[in-house]
Amino acid sequence: MNATAPHGNTTAAAGARLGEVIAALETLLPAESVIVDTEPRRVYECDGLSAYRQLPGCVVLPNTIAQVQAVLRLCHEHRVPVVARGAGTGLSGGALPIAEGVLLSLAKFSDILEIDPLARTARVQPGVRNISISEAVAEFGLFYAPDPSSQIACTIGGNVAENSGGVHCLKYGLTVHNVLGIKFITSDGELIELGGQTLDSPGLDLLALFNGSEGMLGVIVEITVKLLPQPPVTEVLLAAFDDVGAAGNAVAAIIAAGIIPAGLEMMDQGITRAAEDFVHAGYPRDAAAILLCELDGIAEETRAQLQAVEQILRDAGASDIRVAADAAARARFWAGRKAAFPASGRIAPDYYCMDGTIPRKCIAEVLERISALAREHELEVVNVFHAGDGNLHPLVLYDVSQPGELERAEQLGGRILEACVAAGGTVTGEHGVGVEKINQMCVQFSSAELTQFHAVKAAFDEHGLLNPGKAVPTLNRCAEFGRMHVHHGQISHPELERF
Amino acid sequence: MADGLIAELQERVRAATAAATPLVIHGSGSKAFCRPTVTGEPLDVSGLTGIVDYEPTELVVTVRAGTPLAELQAALAAEGQMLAFEPPAFAATATLGGTVACGLSGPRRPYAGALRDFVLGVRCLNGHGEDLRFGGQVMKNVAGYDIARLQAGAYGRLGVLLEISFKVLPLPEAETTVALELSPAAAIERMNRLAGRPLPLSAAAHIDGGLYLRFSGSAAAVAAACADCGGAVLTDAAAFWTAVREQQHDFFQTGRPLWRLSLPATAAMPAIDGADAADWLIDWGGAQRWLRAEAPATAVHAAAQAAGGWARGWRGVADDRRWPVQPAALQQLQHRLKAAFDPAAVFNHEADAAGGT
Ligand SMILES: Cc1cc2nc3c(=O)[nH]c(=O)nc-3n(C[C@H](O)[C@H](O)[C@H](O)COP(=O)(O)OP(=O)(O)OC[C@H]3O[C@@H](n4cnc5c(N)ncnc54)[C@H](O)[C@@H]3O)c2cc1C
Ligand SMILES: Cc1cc2nc3c(=O)[nH]c(=O)nc-3n(C[C@H](O)[C@H](O)[C@H](O)COP(=O)(O)OP(=O)(O)OC[C@H]3O[C@@H](n4cnc5c(N)ncnc54)[C@H](O)[C@@H]3O)c2cc1C
């Protein structure tokens, strides 16, 4: 939350360098593409994690690749940090600006450049909204599979930077599985192309590395995505359980039966009630948990799977199973899930969304641990998540106007993530580390592993100008965070002094 | 036992880095013909075997790098599961470390995903001999850079793989292959059209005037797809796809240089001097094409590039001609990335001259 100037010896020196960059930018770009006035800059002071705010030194909105190159070259020359930004829907503070830095918005890169229905690919600019791709290719019977809940707003560039997931990733994969190529600009302004229309490329797989790299390795200026044929048949089931553990076991049983649903989501009682009160989806308010299971594909296959899943749910002790009769009913079943985040806004003034991923078999155990931690911190937590992937989204409810509650919420969030790591999972499944989970990275990784991450970063960005201070903590920071963390059965950072 | 072996490997790597002595990581040598030639002291990881953890309901398996591919495949099949990228083994002794290092995927690749898509995590040694873990055993993980997937196809240039976690998938209930007579051009068009429809396509190849389409899934869905596409049902389909995948098919029984072209799936057949239709095998629904030809390497690279892809000399091509020349900025970046893992360049270092890095 406090902004530091990582590249200046002092804030004053960094400010002076920024001043030089701004002066040069005003000659490089059209006037409307450089924002220096305070009020319009405010729009960019946070992403979806609004507890963290920082006014950027200046904002640029280039609209050609050459302009992006020019901006990066200039910033490189003056050693001014750059933060790329898509739609700013990120939930980990990844696009949080830097006071003495440039915020580079890709908003003007909003064109779909080419659709090749036969090859099933689309070449798009990074500022294209996720949902626009599926909308544009629907006439060819195709769709772009990764569908974050934020898909009407978030950009494909942001999706690549975060390796975003969505409800349908269980079957169709994450962003990394659906991107064929990118063009990006290095921190010193070089244009590099990775992949494209082919299924692989010579050399190290930098494309895989770029997915989920949180704007730390380069600025993405073009993306080629893979398109899939739309499934002809979709079925959605809703199952109610009196017991969270039984719902968790049902998830494992479906997968164990060799069925990969298109989506398999779970909501606990707290969020089920909130969502029901909000959108009246017809959810059972008395259930301890509900499961939403979507099956899609060819008619014959989907019908067979539907029967199998119904049986599994019944065997797992579901108290109520409903199958959506038509498209309207399917939409209603999903409406509550899709509105879950805003619905939680009705039961508490603020919420804090966590993103740990755990082995499916630990769902019940970890949910129980989360309730215990919530009681300990005197806060309420509701859970709505991608159960099929084991990707939890505990929503910590709090009220920022109550002194100390935000701090307690953050503390609780941290403890929840540590519980996920202890269960053999990870601190982030799809939202990224950003600034938010940077301390928990010290729990998940040893100092040698963190050092390796820094070395990778340095190979791309020698001077640490791209999105500095995010995603990977320095070893000093971990030492300060300094709890005795157990990592792969060993205390992490044994070489660092404890204080 | 594994711990002792790992400690030994760590010691060897540290010493090699201190003395800047090159190492050559050995799985079983099964793919020696298809990876860049490297020289140095052998570093044998074949003793590092065994399945560390396998939970069928999690769809995740963790294995030690020296484990034979065949052993893992048998263990998965016993639970009705598989490695969906259908890796070629090229020999009964092939290890998982070698398979991941070579990043090889089989006929199912365009429909199910590549090897790298199924890598969830790795445990590895870098040039400092540090024992590191990246990724994990869960389906979704964006904590830190994706160094696990980066190891796929890196030919051991970034370090020694010790353990790998894979996502696995259920075996299909039914599988049928049909064959149709079609020209290469018509086959390419057909493969792409079919891939754009919701059919359970799991392989599509064209050899010697025949288009082979494999469908995998529920019995009902497979039957419906076969009826839809027509053609004659292939009786020895499993053997056919094994032969294509393992390069045991007659097409590959040649003393001529063999090239692999990675092209846009819809690209027209490139014209290569001295090669006719019989010298091409199209796999991956058009995206991977094998070529038998004596044409100069520069001509093959140029033709692949003109078609929007790239070529790689697989067999019978001089080491310094196997790979395309990469743009300078990309090449430098790859070098720096290699050095970030292996500062003394001890791992499979001559491979660096090839593969664009
Ligand atoms: C209500 C809501 C629901 C959500 N649901 C999901 C969900 O289901 N699944 C999911 O995965 N996420 C979800 N998210 C999180 C968020 O939408 C995703 O992380 C999304 O990919 C961010 O895209 P963006 O364009 O908003 O990126 P931003 O927030 O602008 O940026 C995110 C990161 O990407 C970097 N970046 C952006 N563009 C580029 C570029 N062109 N080149 C390089 N780096 C770049 C930024 O520097 C930053 O680090 C949700 C968010 C909200 C608010
Ligand atoms: C028994 C034996 C006999 C041999 N005889 C000859 C010979 O006569 N002539 C000759 O020139 N060479 C010989 N070699 C060397 C051989 O040709 C290869 O150079 C060497 O075996 C590398 O391939 P591999 O064993 O790992 O094979 P594969 O298992 O096929 O490995 C393929 C690639 O993956 C890499 N790799 C494998 N495992 C890992 C891992 N765990 N981590 C990271 N990278 C990995 C390898 O370095 C290689 O690049 C022999 C090797 C063996 C083991």
C-alpha cells in the first residue's frame, strides 16, 4: 500500500526521471494519449482489489505497436518503471500503479484482427474483451473457451498475463491451453513473436512461461487464440447437500467415474442464501452446500453422463437433485453462481476474495479449517468455488469502516492461503500473486526457488522496470515476513537470520 | 534411496558448475537420434525411478524422472486413465524425464493438448545443484512463473528433472478409426472442417492417399461420428496409430533424411524439389507433417517458413542445419534464460547451438 520507487536512489531522483519521460512522451504520442492531470489519473489508481491504491506518475494509452515500443524504449533509457494494464479487473493488485512510474493502458488495442474459421484461430489485440471473441466467432459455430466470471470486462491481454481460468476450464483448459501465440515488447522496446498458427515452436517454450507472468516479462501487444466448436448439447444439474463434506466427496466421485464435466461449482450455505436473495435462482436456502454441474457435448454422450452423474450425486447423499429443463432454467441455475460476488456485497459492506487451490480430496477438510480460522478472527467467510479444479474462492466478509477489520480480514486471508499450501495446494489458482499474496509466496517457495524466479525475470528485464515489486517477493521481504514456515518438510530460508 | 541418488546428483552438478565441466543428462538414450548432439560427462538419472504419488480421483500422478514411460502407462491403464498427449516412446526403455525434456506428443495432440499442457509441476536441479519445485499437484496454479511447463521440450538445458507431476485423463470408453481415400489437399481441408465440428475426433492423419480419422469417447458418440464421416472402419487401428506415433510405419523405414514440419493446420502442401505426395505423412490434423527428402536444408527451412511454420531435421540432417535460424532478439533472450538456470552452461550445452537457443 505504500509506494516505493524501486529504481531510484531517492524518490526525488525517480520523480525527476519521470518528469523527463513525461516531457518526451508528450512529443512522442498524441496529446490525448498521455494523461498527467490528477483527476483522470485516478481512474487507474487501483484494479479489482481496491484496498490497494496508488496514483500513477502518468498514464499512456498508445494505439500502435510502434508507440508501445517507443514508450518502453524511453522508459528503459530513463530507468522509469512501467505497469501494463488491461481492464483493471485483476483481483491481486497486479496492475497497481507506481507513483514515479508510467501506467501503460492497452485499452486502445481493442480490435479483433483476423478470424480464421477453418483453422479455428483468432488473432486479436490485447485490449479485446474476453467475451467479444466468443461473440465474434459464434456465427462459425465456434467459441473461445476460458471464461472468467469477469469476461464481459476483462481483456485477453490481462487473461494471458494472469493465465486466467473460468467455470469451463475444468474441461477446456486455462488460458495457457488456449493461446497459440503472442507478440510482446521487451522492456527495452524489442518486438518478439512467440508461436502463432503452429502448435509448437523451436527453442524454449517462452509462450508457456508468458502465461501467468503478471506483466513482469514483457508487454503483450497481440494474441492468437485457439477456438473450439460449440457443443451442441448442454445440461445443468443442481444438487443440494445437508453436509459440506458429502458435497466435497461427490465432486471427487464424479471425477473418479471418468467424467469431466464442463463445469463443477460448489457454493456453501452462506453464499447460496445471499445469491438466492439477490437473484432468486431457486436455490434451496436450507442446504449446507449446493453443487452445480454442467455437462456438454454430443447428445448421446451428454445424456449418458447426465444419468451417471445423477446416480453419483444420489449415492453421495444429495438431498435434492434438479436438472434444468431448458435454456432458461440453465441460465437461472447459473445466475446465482455468476452473481455470487456481487451478492456477497449484500451481506457485508466489503469482501476479500481468496484464490487458493487444493487437491479435491481435501475440500471438506480445508473448508472446515477455514471456518475455524474465521471464528478465530471473528469474521465471516462464505465459499463459492471451482470445485472440480479444487480452486477455492473463500470470500472474507468485513466492514472497512470498522477500525481494524480490514487488517483482520487480510490476516485471515493470509492464514487461509497458508492452510491451502499446507494441504498440498497453492496460494493462487487463477487470480495471480500481484501485491496481495506476495508474503504467502514466502510460504510456498524456498529462497532458492524465489531466487530462480528473480533470475528468470532478470533474463527478460535486466533493470527490473516491468511491474516491479509484484508477484515474487525479495528474500529480505520474506525474512521480514519472517514466520517459521515449513516448506516441503523443512524450515524455509534457513540461511537467513530470524528476527 | 531416491534421496541418496538426488544428493549424489546435486554433488555432481555443483562440482560440474564449479569446474565448468559439461554434463550430458541420460535417461535411457532412446531419443538420442532426435535431439541435438551434445558432449560431456554422462549424468545418469535412470536410477531415479518409481511413482511417488498417484491418486486417480485427483487426475494427478507424480513420478520420478527415470521411471520408464511404459511402467507409468501400465499403472494408469490399470485405473482406466492415460497420458492424454499420447507420447511416443521410441523404445521400451524410454523414461519420463527424457519424454518431458524432448516435449514429444503423439497423434492426440491437436485435440487433447501437448505434453506441456499436462505438466502440473516439476522437481528439478538447476546449475547450482539446488533442489527446486515449481508448479505442484493441483490443476490450477499461477504462483510464480511457470517454470514447470518451461522444462517441456527444453532438452535438459535448464537442469536435471527429478520428479514430474502430470494431469491424467480417463481412457475413452470406445475408439474407432475410419479410413477414406483422399488427396493430401482434400484431406487437409476435411481434417480442418471436421475439427471445427463437435465430433469426438482424437487423431487425423493422411498417408499414401488415405485419410485416417480416429474417434474416441462414449460408444454412442463414436458410432454417431463414424456414421457421419463415412469411410471404412480400420480393423487394426491400435497398431496403425502406434506405428505412426513410434515411427514404425513403412513411411519412416527409409535411409533418406527425415524432416518434421510444424505448419498451420490449414497450410497447403509446400513444394519441395525431389519430393512427391508419397514423401509426405500428414499428422496432427494437418499441423505436423513428415517429409522424406534430400532437398538442401535451406530449401526445406525456407519452404516451411513460407507456409507459415518451421522445419526441423529429425534424422539424417547435419546438426548445424537441423533447426531454423531464430530472430536475433529471440535467440539472445533464450540464451539469457538458459543462463538464468545454468550460469556455467554445464547442461547439454552444445544443444544450445541448435534449437534456437
Ligand atoms: C467480479 C470478478 C470476477 C472474476 N472472475 C474471475 C474468474 O472467474 N477467473 C479468473 O481467472 N479471474 C477472475 N477475475 C480476475 C480478473 O478478471 C482476471 O485476472 C483478468 O484476467 C484480468 O484482466 P484485466 O484485463 O482486467 O487485467 P488487469 O487487471 O488490467 O491486469 C492484470 C495483470 O495483467 C497485466 N497485464 C494486463 N494487460 C497486459 C498486457 N497486454 N501485457 C502484459 N501484461 C498485462 C497487468 O500488469 C496485471 O499484472 C475476476 C475479477 C472480478 C472483478
Ligand atoms: C546405455 C547407453 C548407451 C549409450 N550408447 C551410446 C553410443 O553408443 N553412442 C553415443 O553417441 N551415445 C550413446 N549413449 C548416449 C545417448 O546417445 C544419449 O546421448 C543420452 O543417453 C541422452 O539421452 P537419454 O539417455 O536421456 O535419452 P532419453 O531418455 O531419450 O532423453 C532424451 C533427452 O532428454 C534429456 N533428459 C533425459 N532425462 C532427463 C532428466 N531427468 N532431466 C533433464 N533432461 C533429461 C536428455 O539429456 C536428452 O536430451 C548411450 C547412453 C546410454 C544410457
